Amino acid sequence: MILNQFLILAALLFCMGVYGLLVRRNAVMVLLSVELMLAAVNINLVALDALWQTAEALGQIMAVFIITIAAAEVGIGLAIILLIFRNRRSANVDELNLMRW
Amino acid sequence: MDLLESWALSLIVFLPLVGALVALAIPKEREEAVKQWTLLVSVVTLILAVVVAARFDFGAAAGFQFEVDVPWISAIGANYHIGIDGISLPLLVLSALVVVLCVIYSWQHWDEPRNPRAFLILMMILATGMNGTFVALDLVLFFIFFELVLLPMYFMIGIWGDRTMRKIPGFRKEVETRLYAAIKFFIFTLFGSAFMLLGFLALYFKSGSGGQQSTFDIPELIARGHLFEGTFAWLVFGAMFLGFAVKVPMWPFHTWLPDAHTAAPTVGSVLLAAILLKLGSYAFIRIAIPILPDTARDWAPAIAVLAVIGIIYGSLACLAQTDVKRLIAFSSVGHMGFVMLGIATLTEVGINAAIIGMVAHGLITGLLFFLAGSIHHRYHTREMSRLGGNLKLMPVMGGILGFTAMASLGLPGLAGFWGEFMALLGSYQPLPGLSTSFFRTAMVIGAIGTVLTAGYMLWMLQKVNLGEPSSEWAGKEFQDVDRYEMAAWAPLIVLIVAVGVYPRLVLGATTDAVVGLVETAFRAVGG
Amino acid sequence: MTRIDWLAIAPEVVVAAALLVVLAVDLFLPRERKYWVAALAVVGTTLAMVPVILMAVSGDNYSMFGGSYVVDDFALVLKGVFLVAGYLVLLISVSYIESDRYYQGEYYLLLLSSLLGSMVLTSARDLVVLFVALELTTGPLFLLAGWRKGDLRSNEASLKFFIIGVLSTGLMLYGMSLLFGLTGELSFEGIREAISTGGMASEPVLGLAVLLILVGFGFKVSAVPFHFWAPDTYQGSPPPVTAYLSVSSKLAGFVAMLAVIYLALPAATDFWGPALWLMAAVSMTVANLSALRQSHLIRLLAYSSVAQAGFMLVPFAGGAIAENGLSEGLGATVIYLVIYAVMNLGAFAVVIAGGRRIGSYEIADWRGLGSYSPRLGVMLAVFFLSLAGLPPLAGWFAKFVMFRAVLISTGPAGVWLAVIAAVNAVVAFYYYARVVKSAWFDQAPDEIPEDTETGPTGPLSLAMGIALVVVLVVGVFPGLATFFGDAAAALVP
């Protein structure tokens, strides 16, 4: 069935996203990784919706909500990153170590 | 007089708390007013306790009187159930009395940093906790009062306690004694009571297994004792044992006691010794044994062993002390060992011994701590090597110290005798089913303990009271016992003699209740 | 079909209206009159209580949008709690925010948005509403954490919180998409029925979905091992925001978790039971041990809040083990949440008040507080010891119901968790007591910090007063708190 390919693609994208989020040092790349994760979720939802053929297109509705909120989230994220870049001339996540234990 | 019936106990419990709240409203500067007010409150509480004792029907001491049972936290089935029987009556009166004496004593004796208002407020909260524990007949209520005692004592030790620096093993820097003692006291007790609470909850859920409503009610749980058996009962008893044994304290959970007693301000030590230590052993008699009699029988030998170790250990440790107050603190470990030995026999004689031993220890050790405080107040040291010739410098105080030490070592005719004697008597013939030879061995070791007790008490007397004053004190004027001290101590002295000569003063109330307890707990099971 | 019951959504409408008014009014107010914004926000939250109380009195249930949005006892009780918590946080914030004279309007706007999100959350009965509400709750908090724009620590707090927040959202969403794939449903009820009719309770994919969702919630409630952002974010954020984070945002995570677990996944106990058991045990232990070494008050409170999250998870684990444990567990968690919210906000109020006077959050600098400011000293002792769970302060009852909920099953798993919790309760006491010790037992510094507060102190004192009264009264008459638990427990199907 065609479904499996979508699910595998989503799983791969999701893993890439998580990996990127954990190891990437540049905050912008971290943000992109987040987008990757959310995209994986959307693919999953749309594909599974096609499987279930729900009357209200539940999966697609959810995907639309996720896209909307992800946009807002990225806005917030970019604002924070911009602020940090302005204050310390770098957007490197590793350098954020003022507070430890 | 039905009003008295239903309200007397609640008043005894909560009057001090109300008094504390009112005292909060009195300006801090008006120390005299605060003192007079707390004295008034505590005296009224004592009068109420005496009235309750007078109206107590000694013919029916086995049952609960002055009972109140109203819903409190209905969602969890906890009730405000209070009442007294012959077992709790003497302890309740003792508690009310000691609080009054402490207020009187502290009239002129303040440890740094003074602040009488805060101190007296804490003392009143403490009184509520102590009185409440002795009348509570609901496990949740009991738990609350049992814990309520901790906070005021923690602050008393921590704020007014001993400020000398001490090297504590395991700490890099020297620590002030009071800080170490306060937290140690608290952590130990809290650790025990956390497990005690788990035990209570387990009892609660198990009590519903007979198809009835689950309950926290102590008399009800006693009636449903047959539901608790096997491993379950063994574990629950163990959990409660942890809670109570820390409070008693039994060896090896006693290590907080010498520190707390030594560091606490005089009045704090008196309250700790006279009342707080009784909460644990009282809980054994009130809760652990009647609800889980069969398991208590399994545990009895273990308790007896720990009790005997406590007796011997306490006595030997006393001989190693150089500080008068610490010596008295260790002597408490020994005396509470006798109390627990009495309880471990699970007989009428033994449990009676435990109660009279508790009362006697409250009177005697309370007085000893008062004396230690006053000695420290005069000499500014408690080191026995520096003291000496006290009898010459302060004849009255020396005399009282001699008298109290004699009472403490169990001189016949004074209060301390009965507890030790009867505990040993009880272990000669423990409850059928318990190994007689085992308990007779315990009895012999306990008897050796009494000799050791006599030994260290006399040694202490010789060091502190007898001989010539050292050159350090020669030629100095010391104020002998002042009138506040006299007022606080005289009732204790009178009671020590009275209980010693006429033990029925206590036993008259307790015997029927104890017989009833042992009957229902053990006869029915066919012991 | 799509009839909208205006009374049922009135609380949210009021808060949303207050939010818009705040935004508009802020534009027209001159700098020195900005405190009117705060007053408006306070009035808004107070007004929103009215419909909540009306509905609670009438006792009706409302269901809207095809059952996605439900106002029942559970929702009402928690809406009330969120409103009170929000109200207290607003009071706590006033003097702090006012003293900086800096983006006041935005502060209240964001706070109200987050409050709105958590109120919607209580009514969410399908995954879409739940997700949107949860994001509305946390989104503004990312910005609030970085509210002190010039402060590097605040920046750092904000970014760490953001990254962890979106990571958790991603994991949770992936889990939700799997759940949707398995059942073809988004509503909790549909998912529950699909799982039971399809016999999918032990499907491995369900396990994966449940675990991913739990990981997501774990971040939100800051349970170990998903807690490491909490201390940094708490320390870096402005203290009133931290107060809000540690209460409302944690509460929101728990509410979402309660709804999903008890409404959608009650059959999957085999998956979430052990996972939450482990999370509870590890959270308590690790957080308590870490808290022992903290010297910074707010970091201490951060670890304390992680540990408290562990305690709150205990009833869940109990619910999975015992037969009738679900409703017991739900009631216990809600009671714990309610009491925790009040005492923790009280503790933060004292810390903020003291911090403004002392100018430091190092515990050592607070020595002798009781001697020069007995009022703050007493409050500090009351709230911290209540957090430690000492009777007769309200915290004891929270601990009590927690133990009760897990001991309802007499199996070894429940007993062991209870024992771990008991030991942890004692350990926790040690670090709470250290703060009390510093304030009461230690000698005051030679230079006693002067009271230099210039801003309005009334609101902060009011917040402390309210919390104090609640902590004392609930401690003595815990029956008042069981009302919340009983109302909430009705949720369990």
C-alpha cells in the first residue's frame, strides 16, 4: 500500500528534526529542525486521514491548525533569536551557559 | 453539666492555641502582659484538666469518657473523635501541669535572644499538640497533633538553643550545636512519622475489606483487629514502630535525643523530656498494641531486646559524659528503655509499669532538666569537672538536686521506683506465648541496668554536689533557688513523693483501662 | 447543532475582552499612568470568576462544537483554579513590573493570553482544541521569560524554554498523529471507544504513541528526565513570571495530561502506568537530591517544583495499578494541584517581596530575615513548611491524598512508590528547612537591608494574605479542598 511510504518518510523527517534540534548549534538551524518535526507530523496526519477517509477530514483539519500555530511559534522563536543576536552578536546555542546547576 | 462533658477536652486542647493567637495581638514590648496572659491560659487549661480528672468516672476507666465524635474531613472518613480513658488521663494532667510550670520558670529565665512573646507563643502551640495527641481517637487527628509538636520544638531549639560551636563528624566546618540539633531532631522524627502515616493509611484501606466503611477511628479499628493479619499486619506494625520508636526514642533511633536535649533551652528540654518522649510510648499502648495484638506478640521480643540494649547503653553512655545536661539526656534513654520493656511484656503489670514509669520520668527528668538549666544559669557551664561543691554554694538547690537524683535512680518511696520495679516484675511473667526464659534474661539485664543507673547518678551527684567548690567559684556569691524556680519545682517535688508513696494516684486510673486493653487484645485470641 | 452557549464560554470571553482592552488602553496611557493596565487586568480576571461561579452553582453541563468543548465540573473547578492563580500572579507582578516602567501593557497582555489558553484547555475534549489551547498557554510564556530584554540571563531563559517547549510539542504531536492513525478519531471519547472496541489496548503502536505524548507532557510539567530546562528558565525569568510558570504552566501540563490519560487512554494502563510510576519516582528523587545543593532561592524553588511534579504524578501511577484507582487518582492529583498552586504562589510572593528588599536571592543573604522583618519571616516559614507538607499547613493534606491514592492498591508497586515518596518527603523537608533556618536561626547581617520599596506594595501583600489564609484554613479544614477533588473525579468515565 502507498500509506507505508508516507509514514516512513514522516518518521525519517521526524528523526532528522529531533536529531537536528539536539545537535545543531546555530539557533536558526534549531528552528528549522523544529519545522521539520512539525512537517513530519503533518505528513503523517494527512496520509492517515486519507487512510481513514473521515467525514470531517479530521486529520487535515489538525494539520491546518498545526501549520498555523507553527507559523506563530516560529515568529516567537525568531524574535527571541534576534534579541539574543543583538545582545551577544551570535546565535550560537552552545554559548548560552550563564546558568549551570 | 453536659456542656462540660462535651467541651472540656476540646478546650484543654485548643485553649492554648487560642491563647497563642491572642498573645500575637499583644505588642511585643509588653512582656509582662504576655507572660501574665500565657500563665492565665495555661492555668485555666490545668484547672480544666483537673476538673476533668475529678469528674472522671474511675469505675469505668476502661471506656472512653468525655467523648466527642463529629465529622471533620468527611471525604476521607476522618472524624474529630476525642476522648480519654484511664491510660491517657494521667498523661493529660501531667502535660497540662508541666506547661504551667514551664511558664512560671521562664518568667525570669530567658535564653538569648529573649523575645518572650515568640517563645511563649511557641510553647502554647506545643501545648495544643501535646494535649491533642493524648486525647485523639482518630488516626488522622492523632497524626496531625503528633506532627504539630515538631514545629514549635524545632524553632525553640533552633532559635533559643545552645550557641556553642561543635565539630560534628561529617561536616567540614564547626556548626552551632542548636542548628545541628534542631534539624537532626526534625529529620529523625519526620522520617519516622512519614512511615507511620503510610501504616495508618494501610490500616484504613484494610479496615474496609470486611464490607464495612473504611475508618480511621481507633476504637473501631481495635474492634476490627481480626481483619489485620499475616505479612500485612507485620509490615504495618513495622511502619508504625518506626514512627513511634523514633519518638520514644528506642535504641538505635535515639541519637537525636542527646543532641536535642542538650541544645534546647531549659524549658524546651523539660517539655521534650517530660511530655514529648511520652508521645511515642503512649502511641504504642494506644494504637499499635490494641489494633495489632497478634503482631505485637511477634514483635515483643524484638522490642524487649532493643529496650534492654537501651537501658544498658543509656547507663554506660551516661558514665562517659562530662556535661550534666547531656548526662540527664542519656539517662532518659535508659528510663524509656524500662518503659518499653514494660510494654514489650504485653501484660497488665508491664503496661501499668510503663504508664507509671512515663509519669514518673516526666516528673523527675523534667525537674532534673530544670535543675540543669538553673545550674548553667548560675555557673555558665555544665562541665562536671568544673562544677563541684554545689551543696555548699547553694544548699537548697543542691538538696533538690540530690533528692531528684535519688528519685531518678529508683529509690523506693519515690516515683521512679515503681516504673522500674514493675517493669522488671512484668518481665518475670510475660504474656503467655512469649518466651519466659527470654524475658527473665531481659529482667536480669534490666536489673543490672538499675544498678548502673544508681552508679552514674551517684557519680554525677558526687561531681556536682559534693566536695569543695573549686577555686574558680570560691568566694563568689550565688543566688540560691529564687521564688520562680521554687514555684515551678515545688509541685514536681510534691508529686514525686506522692506518687512514690501512693502509686494508686496513677495506677488507680490506669489499672482498669490496662486490664481492659490486655483482656480484649489477648484473651479473646485464646492466649 | 452548532448552537453556542454564551454563558458556557463567558469566562473565556471576559478574559479575551480584558486582553483586548488592555492592549488598546495601553496605547493611549502615558507612561506614569500605566498601572491602570494592571488594574484592568485584575478586574478582568475577577469578572471572569462570576460566570464560573454561576455555572458551578447551577450545576449544569454544557457541550459545544460537536463535543470538542465541554464545560463540566472538572472544567469549572480548574477554570476557577487558573483564574485564582492568574489573579494572584497579577497581584504579585504589579510592584515588580511597575518599578521597571517598561512594556507594562505587553506584560499583562501576554499574561492574560496565557491565562486564556489554560482556561480553554480545561474544556478541551479533543486533540485539536487541546493542542491549540496548550500552545496558547505556553507561547506567551516564551516571550514573558525573556521579558527583561537587556538581561542576558533572561534571554537565555527564554531561548532554552522555547527550544524545549517546541521540542515537546513536536514529540507530543507526533504521538497524537499516531494515535489518530490508530483510531481514526481526534475526540477523546472516540479514541477511548475505538481502543476498547478494536481491542487495541496492547498494540505496540499505541504504546509508542502514549510514550511520545507522555514525553511531551513530561517537558511541560517538568518531570525528570525532562526537567533540565526548568532551573535555568526559572532563574533567568523575571520572578513573577517564574511564579506563573511554576504554577499555571505546570498546572496546564497536568490538566492536559489528566484529560488525555483519563478520558482517551484509560485502557492503555499497561503503557502509561509503569512509565508514570518511573517518572514519579525519578522526579522526586533526582529533584530533591539536586535541590539539596542549591544556594539560590529561585533555583531551589525550581527543583522543588520538579519534585512536587513528581509527587503529583504519584496518584497517576496508583490509578494505573488499582481497580478503582482512576477516580481516586484524579481527585488526588487535582487536590494536590489546587493546594500546590496556592502555597507555591505564596512562596514566590514572599521570595519576590524579600528579594526586592534584600536585593539578592542567595539563601545566605536572607539570614536573619525573621529578626528584622518578622512578617516576611513568618510568611516564609509558613509557605516553605507547607510545601514540605507539615501539618497543620495545607501541604500536609496534599501529601496525604497523594499517599492515599497510591496505597489504595495494596500491591508491591503501590507500596514501593509510597515508600519512595515518604523518604522523599523527608529529604525535601531538609532543603525547605534550610531556607527557614537561614531566615530565623542565623544572625542578621550587620547592615540590615532597608525597606526601599517605592512602588505599590498593597497588591503583593494582598496576594500573600490570600495565600496565607488559604494555606492555614485548608490545613485545618481540608474538607474544603476535597470539594475540588470530588468535582474533578466525576470526569472519569
